[in-house]
Amino acid sequence: MKIRYFAGAADAAGRRDQDVAGPLPLTALRTALADEHGPEFAAVLGRCSLMVDGARADDDVVAADSATVDVLPPFAGG
């Protein structure tokens, strides 16, 4: 699956995207990404929403190998 990082998540991961083998439940994906990118990224990831193929997804959703997962930190504005 394609993982795309935005804003502070991209800064903390040190990249804008990466490929990860799937399928994976989002809970497992969060754990794998936190382990790979370290504690600073894990702290940011804990505040992020995940979208799978353009739709907000809860952590029990399983993302297919062909999915695009967006990691979106909270943002303010109006």
C-alpha cells in the first residue's frame, strides 16, 4: 500500500510517502510505522487521522495492499 504523509507527519517521518506491504489493520500499520520512524514520529502519529482511499477510517479497518493511506495531523483553520 502507498502511505502518504502530510504536514507535521511528513516532517516527523522525514519523507512524504512510502510503500508498505499489506493488507494490514490500521492498528498494526500505526505500530509498524511508529517502530520504523521512532518516538518523535510515534507522538505525531498518535494525533493523526488516517484516511484509506480518501475516506476517514477507524483503526480496526484493514487496508488492502492496493490502498492509499493518508496520514493527516490535526490542523486548525476555517
